[in-house]
Amino acid sequence: MLLKKTLRALLLAVASLMGLAHADPLSYARYDQVRTRDLQLDLSADFGRHTLSGYAELSLDWLDSKARTLVLDTSELQIARVQLLQPSGRWQSASFMLDRPDAEKGRALRIALPFQPKKVRIYYSTAASASALQWMAPRQTMSGKHPFMFSQSQEINARSWVPLQDTPAVRFTYSARITAPQGLRVLMSAASETDAPATAAQQKLQPQTKAAAAGSASWKFHMAQPIPSYLLAIAIGELEKRTLGPRSAVYAEPARIEAAAYELADTEKMISAAEALYGPYRWERYDMLVLPPSFPIGGMENPRLTFVTPTMIAGDRSLVDLIAHELAHSWSGNLVTNSTWKHFWLNEGFTNYVTTRVVEQLYGAEVAKMNLQVEQEEAMASLASIAPQKQALVTRDADTSAATYTDGGLVYPKGAWLLRTLEQRAGRAVFDRFLRGWFDQHAFQSVRTEEFVSYLRKNLLDAHPEVMTDAELDAWLYQPGIPASARHEASPRLAALDAQRSAWLQGTLPTAELPATGWIALEWMHFLNDIDGKASAAQLQELDQRFKLASSGNNEITYRFYLSSIKAGYQVRAPLQAFLLSVGRQKFVVPLYAALLNNPAERAWAQALYAQARPLYHPVTQSSVDKQFKKP
Ligand SMILES: [Zn+2]
């Protein structure tokens, strides 16, 4: 124990000397001086006022004996009081101040310290407009009976519901007691200590607390593995649970639980496949929570409890690569974490690479190859709309520089492509050992690109210099575009499909003769990816009549079909309206509104539809769509 502690202090001191210890430009925290080791939360959820209130208790490791201020990140938090734990074990109040708010970073909370306390307690409540939290009215849920609340802390929204050092460079364990209305289930990115909560009566609360807590229940959680703040997560709602395997279950609204359990039946196979490649799963359980449709993103890799969009439930398990992606984060991202958001590709590029490997294990090499080709083609197509200086995986600027982040979308496929290139040239025997070593040697650490490069040299390139020259590595990491030397995947099945698509677009292959009945979702996605602006309204109508695309259960297919239809002038208003009123995932919603607004015939209709749909969307989605409407 002691040795471990000394070693930790020594490592932190070395990091501090190297000037890396408080480099995150998106955080006010001075983690070169002090680091959070553990967080305890005691919070009550108020669905009437849309707030969480209570206290956060931080256990601190002091690195700089001269420091006399503790700086925490907050956003819109109301701070009631702050207490410090004296060496005698008594709590004493501390004075504090909040800086003026910054639009992006929120407000620094500065706590004055007469001594360096081992623990600090901050009593606070969140704002109804907290950027991490969406509070939903009963009518926004499937049953319409109960309200729902969920969080999305990535990248810097955790500070809007907990005062803390909100940087991926700091990891901590956490425990929580969450009080919520009876009848609702509370879930967190942590082990739930009970499957059913203690009622107010069972908790032996003080009389005044008992009165306040009438009709409520408390849930306790513990997270034993240290996590960065962006992986803190909470959800409260009418949720049912179905066991999927020995270490996995799914939670969803009652009306969706059966479909969710069917869709996610392969989860244990996925965990085993990833373990065979990259070593043991270190988070004990892998549960999933299927959120209401307003969840603004595809999935969020909250440890022990992935949050997923219901749009991945296609009815035929055709979109479960989204789960493979979130599961892959259990190694890349959650276990080995980018130390600031500048190094985001270390989370997402690695995860996209691991995802394709897991897909290959489960669904075979041909499907994996198609997946990869679609990913690479979409990356190439996206380059046209990304400024060259944003196309690098990472910039050479100092970590402290906030203005120079690269494109958040491109780093997923481009980072994966770099790893794929290394794998193809080094061979799997060598590369798989290399990548597993990266995860093992950096487990529960936060890392920078420079550390990856030196690991790469020492563990791969020194022995196999022919795999990649310095100049080529430089091009992948720091230069725009995809290096000319990159191998582009070419699946024979997709090549055949390309020929059929061209013939169909030219009118030489009638719609009725398209051999599409046996196509898997990926083949449809590939087909639809390249008809935008080329297919006529009449062709789209034929396609719809024959293959029922506008009403497909697969949202990746309907989304692409709607997009091409809007551009070609084939009206799909009824299904599109139903889609936009039930799906709040930004990836689908934002481009669809953009396309509608670009089509003069659809503008007024889109405006009326958005007025109806906007209240159903997450604040993050609202703000992105609002921007589309503000464009001239
Ligand atoms: Zn991801």
C-alpha cells in the first residue's frame, strides 16, 4: 500500500516537472498541485424543479505543499457552502468564490484553504439548464406515465452537475447515494449496491429529512475503478432490466425492453471476442441502457453502463456494431484515456479500429471488410467539407492551446486507418501483441500522442523499421488528408454493387431487377451513400415502392433514403415527420433539417415541423438545429 502510494506521488511529481500536469485548456483545475482520488455524491433529484442538490465530497492527494487554494470546475452550479475536514476529524467551513462565467468553460470555484485538507465537501444544486442533464416530461417517454432524466458528461459537461476537476487527466473512484421519486429506477456508471432501493422509512433518516423524502427512495452506487470525470453518468426513469449473459444486462423503458433484449443478445460474444484480442475486461459488468429517442448521440461509453440510442434497434441486429464500438471503449478511452481533448484520436481512432476487429470476430471477414470500406469512403468524402488545418489527427501546438483542436469526426476513421496500416504491414501476430501491450501498460492512465509515438517506436518500429518511415508517420499524425500510401479496402461484394448502382442510375438496370432482396444493411448504406444528387425523384419513388425504404426499421437506411429524397424532390413527408418527431440523434436530425431548408419547396413545412419537434429534442440537438435555421 505504502509503496504504491509513494510510487504514485513520485510519478505525479515527474509529470509535474515535465510541465504536463495542468495542461488541459478546458479545465481550471490545478492538477499539478492536487488531485482528486475519490468522489462521494449525496444528491436528491427534484423532477419539479429539474435540479440535483446535495453535496460532493472530494478526497484529495496534495502534490504541492505550498498550495493554499483548491480550484474546481463548475457550470451554472449554485454553491451553498464549502467544508474542509480538519486533521481532528471535524468539518469546518471554508470561504470560496466563483469567477465570472466563461461561455465554454463555466466558472472556476476557488476555495481558500488555511491548511491542506484530506477531504472537501461542497453543498450545491444544479441549474435547470445544466448542460449535462436532460429532464424529460412524462409525455416525452414511451409510457407517458413518468418523467425521465439522463446525463451526457462528455466532454466538459460533468461540471454542470458536480463541482470537480473536470479534465480527463485526473482519475478517481466514486460512490453515490441518489434520492429519487419512488417508482423510478436510478442507474449510474457504477455498481449498484442493491437492485431495489431503500425506501425513506427503511433508511432511518432524521425526521425532517424523512418528511422531505416522503415518496422517495435512495439508491447507492460504488465505482471501484478510477475514471475520468467525463465518464460520470446518471439516469433516472421508468426502467426495466433484462439479463443478457453472465455479466451483461440491458435496461430500457418497459415498452422497449423486449426489442432491446433481442437486439443485444450477442453482447457476451462481443465481450469474449474483445477479451481474446486485448486482454481481460476490467470493469466486471457490461450493462447497457437504451435511452428515450431524444438521446442526442449514438452511444456513450459510460463504464459498466453504456448509454445507447434506441435508433440502433433495427429489429434484425444489423446495427449492433454501435455496441461493438462502445464496448471497445472499455479498452481504448475508458482504460487508456486521452489526457486532454487534443489527443481525442487516442480514444476514438483506437476504438474504431478495435470495433472492426470485434465485428470481424463475430460476423466474419467479409462483413468487416465492407464495414471498413464504407468507413473509409465516408472519411474520404468528408474531407471536402473540413478545412485542411483541421484534418490532422493531432496538432503540434502545445497541449495548453485550446484553439487548435482537429476535426472531431475525422479522427475516428483516420486514426483507425493508421492502426490498420500498421497492422497490415507488421502482420497480426506482431501488431495484436503490440496493441494489447499498449492497453496493458497504460491501463487506468491518461495518455498523450507523444507517449503513443515513443511506445510505437520502442515496441514496433525499432524492430520493424520497414513498417513505416518517420515521414509517413508524420503525415498520418500531423498532416491533412489521408496519406497517398494508404490502402483503400475494396470488398468484392461492394464492387458488384457499385456496378449495379451505376447501371440503375443510368436507367439500364430497372429497379425491379436490382438484386437487393438479400442485401444486408451495410450494402444498402453503401448503395444509398452514392445516389445523392444523382437519382431522380421518379427513381427514388420506384425504390421506395419496391423495397419500402421510407418505412425501413433500420434508421441508418431510412436516414440516407430521406436525405436523397429531399434533395431529389421526392416527397416523403409522412414517414419523415414521424421520424423527426421521434428521433433526436444529432447525426440524423441536423443534416435532414439542413437538406429540407435547402429545398425551397420544403422550407415552410420544415419550419412548422421543427416548432413541434424542438421541445422533444435534447438541448444539444436543439442548439445544432437552431443554427441551421439561422443560416441565410
Ligand atoms: Zn466512441
